[in-house]
Amino acid sequence: MGASVGVGGLIVGTSMLVVLALAVNAIDLRMETSLETIESASEPLPSFTIDNADLALGAILNLQIDDGGTGYVDGTLSATGGGGSGFSGTFTVDTNGTIIDAVITNRGDYSSDPTIVIDSPQPTGVNASISITGRITVVYANITNTGPVVVPVDEVWLFLDGNNAENLANIGPIVDSENIYPSDTVGIQWRNIPSNVYETIAMSTNGFNTARAVV
């Protein structure tokens, strides 16, 4: 009889220890969850503005030097015709005054191929000719980090009309750093997109979302 009571007491005691261990474990889990919630709530969310968003359906893609000519000095380029406006560029020459490089500084927006013009004065320059190699659709935008959070570039996603999702790290030109710091403004030239008319551009990063009309 005494042995039975002893075994029964041992079983009850063991059960109580198991229940106590489970209760302690449950309390630990609740405390851990509560601490994580408090920590998460204390972390500020990122904040951005899309400062502008401009659409160019016929932006000039690249320039081609058909003839470098001779006698030129480093100068600027413009464009005429093509049913549009906005193009600008620069060029550099070698020691003979031959144009060896042409750079687009503004792609403009044209309905057909314009004529590239070597701007004056170039009193001794002759025979140079530069043409374009195609036109593309580009969305130009600037985004500014208005919050206190440093945001990695590869954690920012952009959308056109709710589609065409693209990571900012894949859109040129990208920022010099892998991060966007508070007060930084990042310029975007989104080129690898279908040739469509878009109405909105949106961005999303780490729980923050914003959008702006494309004009």
C-alpha cells in the first residue's frame, strides 16, 4: 500500500514538473514574441517621394559617328526636325580635330529621327557627320529618401500601371552606392520597357508604398 502511494506521488510530481516546464516555455515564447513586437514597432519605416515622372516615347537611344571630320574642337550637339525636342549632347576630338566620341546628355522625345547638328562656333571644322541609331521609350523619374532609414537599392521595386515590376538595381543609371541614404535623390532612366503610354509609376520598399502620375 505504501509503495503504491509512493509511486502515485512520484507520477503526480513528475506530471506537475512537466506542466510547469510547459508553462515556463509558453511564458518564454510569449515574452520573446512581445519583445520582437516592441522592437519591430520601434523601428521607423522608410519614406520616399517620387519627385517627378516624365514619359518619352521617342527618346534617342544612341549616336553614331558617320564621319569624324577634321579641325573641330570639343563642343556640343543639338537636333532639328523629327517632330520633337529636348535632345542635347557633347562630343570630343583627337589631336587632329577629328570627332572620336559623342555623348547624349538629354535623350529628348521625337516622333521620327531628327538630324544631329554640331553646334557653332566651329570655324575650322569640316565634314563631320553624326546620326542616331534608334529611338526608345523612357520613363524619367527622381525619387528622394525623405525618411530616417538607409534603404538598400536592391530592396526598392518600381511598377508602371501596377505591372512591369523591376528592381531599382536593374534600372539605369543607378546610384553610386548600394544604399540610398536619408535626403539622397536618385535619378532614374527606365529604358527596358514596352513602347506604351503609361499613367502611373509606383514604388515599394519594406512596407512603404507611394505612386505618382506619369506626364
